[in-house]
Amino acid sequence: MKWNTTDLEQINAFNRNTLMEFLDIRCIEISDEQIVATMPVDHRTHQPMGLLHGGASAALIESIGSIGSALLCDLRKEYPVGLEVNANHVGGMKSGIVKAIGKIVHAGKRTHVWQVDLVDNETGKLICTGRLTVMVVQK
């Protein structure tokens, strides 16, 4: 995939003063095949039982797909907006780092579809799998 930029520092700086900064979501890798980000599993991302909150997982899925779509757009003329996000929670985490691995499934002129798997960074165990549909809107 041809991205507009691969400067991780610039990408992470773009997320300042947003939910991504509050949840400490950080993009750590961009390759031709995928975008990878991490998020800590701690008091910010827990539900009341001390497990990773499904909403935090959905926020990570939407964040990585939105970052990827932004890298595919000409942000001077258009911008990506999330249309639909789904998440299937197949495991639990109490602490550590959850890693999101996002892959573009469809990169059309007006829609993008992302497949994102969340895994426990330490064990590699699948925690959640999701999909994000993005619409590319003209400014």
C-alpha cells in the first residue's frame, strides 16, 4: 500500500489532545501490508470488573483504521469519517499492552474497509477482532 507519509512521530503527534492521546494509543509500525498500534490495558481502558473494556477495543479499532485512511487521503481535499465499527470480543485482558494489527480490505475512492485484530502483546493471544468502514468525504 502506498501511504502519504510513514513518519510515526508525525502520525502520533497528530493525535495530541484527542481520545487517542488519553488512551495512549500509539502507532508503532507502518508497512506495505499493515498498520500496527498499541494501547495499554490499565485503569483508563478497564471496565468495572478490571478487564479491557469493549469500548476501548472499539476505539482502538476505529483509531487504527482512521489513521490508515487518513494516510490514504489527500487531507487538503478530503477527510475520512467512520461509518461503522464492529468488534467481536473473543478473549480478555487485565493488564499489559494490547496490539492492534490493521489491514486494508478495500480502498475505494469513497469507502475504505479495515480488518483489525487486537492481540495480547506478550502472549500473541487474540483478544478481539473487528472491522471498520470509513467514508471519504470531500471538504
